[in-house]
Amino acid sequence: MQISFHDKSPIYRQLAERLRGMILEGVFQNGDALPSVRRIASEHRINPITVSKAYQILVDDDLVEKKRGLGMYVGEGAREQLLEDERRLFIDSELPEFQDRAQRLGFTLKDLLQEEL
């Protein structure tokens, strides 16, 4: 797991977001064990409490479940929940901005659909 901590947001939030991304991308599937707190802390040279805080965010969001004595596991339906959340965020926030900019630039929907990436 590659993580670079350069953002102005707290490291535990960056770590939680990276783990969310990995679940969304399918790196971690429903039911998969996540790396241990100690392992992540050691690999990235961060405090284990920081890793625990990141995991707690995911537990609070019902994406990860803590199994006492066994570790942290991706919850059932976590990827689907994240996908739904990301789609909603896109529709509510990013799409209106895109539509406004496209309109200011004079694009029609037909232009955008025919444009090669």
C-alpha cells in the first residue's frame, strides 16, 4: 500500500481516504482482512494510534468491522456503499460544475459525447 502524506489534512484522515479508495477499487474485497495497525504503522513510520484513528473512521462509517482478536475486516457491502456514495457526490457536486463549464465553453452534449479522450 503506497501512501504519501503531503496533504494539509490530518494523516489519519488521509489514511482513511486511501483505504476507502482501495476498497472502492477492489484491492480489498468484502470480507477481506485489512493490514494490521502495527504493520501499517511500521511500513509508513507513523504512530499506531494514527492508524487506529483511521480504522475507527471506517468502522464508524460501517465499511470495516472489528473482529476482536482477529483484526479489521472489510464489511459486507462496503464497496457497494462507497460506490453509491461516490456516485451521489459526483451527481451533486462535480457534475453541475462540469455542466456549467461545458456550457461556458460552448459545448453541446453531442460535442462532448463525440470528443475523443
